[in-house]
Amino acid sequence: MSQLGSTQNVSDSLMDACEKFVCKLYGSNVITSVNTLRFELFTRTRAKSRMLPPNKDSLTFHVKRANYQAFIWKRALEAKPKIDDPPGHGWKITGKCWK
């Protein structure tokens, strides 16, 4: 997790670490896949979808956005940091807003 914002792109190792972290947040020390954990929690408890961990696709977008924002913050004191545009980092433009 300390790798967040180190580079503009999310490495596979960072994504795996974030996925394992989210699984631990939802109480699993054994399952390391959010999709598997989501299925297990749903079938075991019939929890509402808002109480389940995000699926892998959703988590990937959240991690990309968090990484991009951390990358910007880590370069806040640089005069002219080289930062890519938000598309490709989990963001898209809707109208005049980034979402």
C-alpha cells in the first residue's frame, strides 16, 4: 500500500496488495480475491450488495483513481510535475467534469 502514488500506473503487485488489503478489511485472512470473497459473503449471509466488498473491476478503478491522486499529491511541491491526463487512470470526462 505504501507504493500508492509512486508511479502513474498501477503495477500488478500493487493491485494484488490492495486486493488482499480489502479482503482483510472484510474479515478474511484466507481469501485474497475480492470476487471470491464477495461470493462467499453473499452465499453465507445473504448480505445486501452495499455491504459486500467491491468486485475486481470496481476495485481496479478505485485503486487507479487513488493511485493517480496520490501521485499528484506526492508531487505537490514540484514546480512543473509531469503528470498524464486523468483518462486511463480510472477517470472519464462527462460534460465539463471528471468522474
